Amino acid sequence: MGANLQDANLSGAKLVGTTLNGAMLRGASLRLADLSGAVLGGVDLRFADLADAVMTGSFATHANLLMANMQGARMSGAKLNSANLEGANLRQADLKEADLYEARLALADLRGADLRGADLVFTELNRADLFEALLDDASVCLVMKNGFCHK
């Protein structure tokens, strides 16, 4: 288990390349924080405020971001595979070429999000709001048939 930083105010913090695997950051404020290249595997960021945070190239596989506010966050190239982003606010977020393989985005607000080139294979998008989201070149596979993806 990682550090317990629940409800911490880390707004504007420079956490570039930091390893926080398994950390408890539930309800923490990371608004405008720079988490570029950070390793956040299995981190608990439920209800956290990551608005306008920078997470380019970060590794947040299996992270729990349930109901997190990530509006305007810059996450191009981030590894968010198998992450729980259910109900998250990702309005206007930059998720270009992000790895969202098997991520859960049910009920997420992705209005105006940039998902160009993102890996959305087996990503759960039930009732996600994708109004005006950019999906050019995104990899999407919702159904497997005979071992092959079908769009």
C-alpha cells in the first residue's frame, strides 16, 4: 500500500516522474498539478480534483478515478488501461493517443474531449457523453467474434 494523502491539497504541485503506486489520494486536490510521467498504478483518486492537471505520459493503470474532476486535464499518451473513470468529468480533456484499453468510462462526461488516436478497445462507454469529442484514428472494439474485433 502506498502513501495516504487522502483529501490533501496538492494544487499546482510539481510531481513529474513521481512514483505513487497504490497511494490513497481520494478527494485530494491536484488542480493544475504536473504529474507528467508519474507512475500511479492502482492509485485511489476517487472524487479527486485534477482539473487542468498535466498527466502526459503518466502510467495510471488500474487507477480508481471514480467521479474525479479531470476537466481540461492534459493526458496525451497516458496509460490508463483498466482504469475506473466511471462518472468522471473529462470535458475538454486532452487524451490524444492515451491507452484506455479496458477502462471503465460509463457515465463519464467526455464532451469536447480530444481522443484522437486513443486506444478505446474494450473500453466501457455505457451512457458516456461524447458530444463533440474528437475520435479520429481512435481504436475502438466493442465486440469480439471468433477471436477478432468487430466495430
